[in-house]
Amino acid sequence: MEIIQNLTEKGTFFLPSNISATLGEFDTLFYFILWLSVIFMVGLIGVSAWFLITSKRKSSDQLAEKQITHNIPLEIIWTVVPTLLVLFIFWLGFKQYMLMRSIPPNATTIYVSGKKWFWEFTYPNGKKTIGDLVVPVNTPVKLILSSTDVLHSFYLPNLRIKRDVIPNRYTVLTIEPAKIGNFRIFCTEYCGDKHSNMLATLKVMSNDDYYAFLKAVDFDDSIPLSEAGKQLYTKKGCVACHSIDGSPMVGPTWKNLYNANRVFTDGSERIADEAYLIESINYPQAHIVTGYQPVMPSYQGLLVDQEITAIIEYIKELSD
Ligand SMILES: [Cu+2]
């Protein structure tokens, strides 16, 4: 896995590289506020320290004599200068905010769904991916975000964008990456014990590669089915909840699952044959295994038949 390598690539001490075609001024705003704060902090502390060192205690007669009540030029300066600075910050910030929120008419739409604990992306032609958000370069992309369970937060550091992803509500964002490459996506809202697994990759491609990706059926049939199943186990996020070594996690282990007798919360029983495994993947809520919570997301439409077969072959291989 190419972890975080692109996160800091050509970035600075404070910020990762900025690949946004529209939010370039975000960095200007950040540095403006940063250095303004540094200047004011050093200035204020400097003046205070200077007074502390140079001022002497005065008698009350001297004080009465030298009492200053006001100074009009000074008051004008300390009102006007900060007001102008704050207005400048507002103007630049609001401009970035509007760019982030306005949707150009030629934008492609991609649905983003946060689930415990992975990101699922649905493209205009119905294709779905888990963990990889593939987008064309230099094209506005409208992201429609929602969550099927708890609060998540979608964070693209290289694009300077972070939005909460809320159950039962759609949030809209536009992104426009100007650089081809792979970049990190994080969930930045603590969403349960496998929260740190909720990483994804933003894959920015040329337009041709993007359309080729949309059309491609990405199943590698050059390797044995069970081997493909093993890869899918990690790639599709099953690894967050299912172990392969016999230890129970959020879900039951896959070790010795095939042909085992399953007992459900409603008291019924069933042998874990192929039909049962397919049903468990597509309709996990149909039967809940005793001792577990009904938290598995449905993978219906997310895995093509070949992928389900591959996973089942892998589960069979884990059973003796
Ligand atoms: Cu999350």
C-alpha cells in the first residue's frame, strides 16, 4: 500500500501539496492568518515586555499630572487597521467557501457513502468502488456525501476539503484536482473501533484513463479464485470485522465457517453452504448469527458475481 507518500509530497512544513485547481488561494489565506498572528503576538508581547522593563513606579502626584484620557489618531488606527485585516480575511475566506460550494454545470457526479468502516463510491454509470475514488483530472466533480450508519467525515488534505458525512442527509461538495496521481483520503470523525481503517485513495487520472476505468470490469482472472478472494477480503473491507485465524472480531471468524452449523438470534439453524454465504453477503440482516450485532453492511450490488464466488472459494480454503 502506498501510504501517505503523496500527502506531504512537495508540501511545506505547515501544509501538504495543494492539487486543487480552484482552491489555490486557500493557502494564501492560511499563511496570511498565520503570519498576521505571529506578527501581532510578537509585537504585543514585545511592547508589554518593553513597558515592564522601562516603566518605573510613579507617585500619585506625578500620575495625576500625566493622566492620558484619550488619543484620537491612535484610536482611529487601532480600529481601522484590524477592521481592514478582518474584512480581507472574510473576503478571501468567503470566496474559497463559495468555490467549494458552487457546482459548475459540467461537473460529473459521484456518490460517496461512509460506512463502518470503509468508503464506497458510485459513479455516473452505476459502477461502484470501495476504497478508491477515481476522478478525471482538471474536471469539476460533484461529490454527494452521505452515511449509512454513524457520523463520518470526508477529508482530502491535498484538496483542502473536509466535510462531515451525516446519516440521513446529503452533503454536496465540488472538487477539481489539477494533478494526476494518488492522494490520501481520511475519515476524521471518530466512528468506532476500526475508525483508523477508514482510509481511501483519491486516484486522479487522465480523461482517457478515467473512461477506460468506468468501462472496465476489474476482476483479475489470471490468479486462482481463492487467491482473488483473499485480496478482496482486504480490498473490500471484510478484514475490519472478520478474522481468518479463529478469533471473533466484530463479526464471526471465517476459519472453519464453510459447512459449519450456524445458530441465529431467532433460534433457527442452518449449514453454512454456498447459498448461505451468498445470502449472508448480500442480505446480512436476514439471519443474525447468535452473539453478534446486526452491523454488517449489505454488499448487494457492490460485488460482482465473480467476486462473491472468489470470496466463497477463499472461505472454503480456510475451512478443513
Ligand atoms: Cu468514519
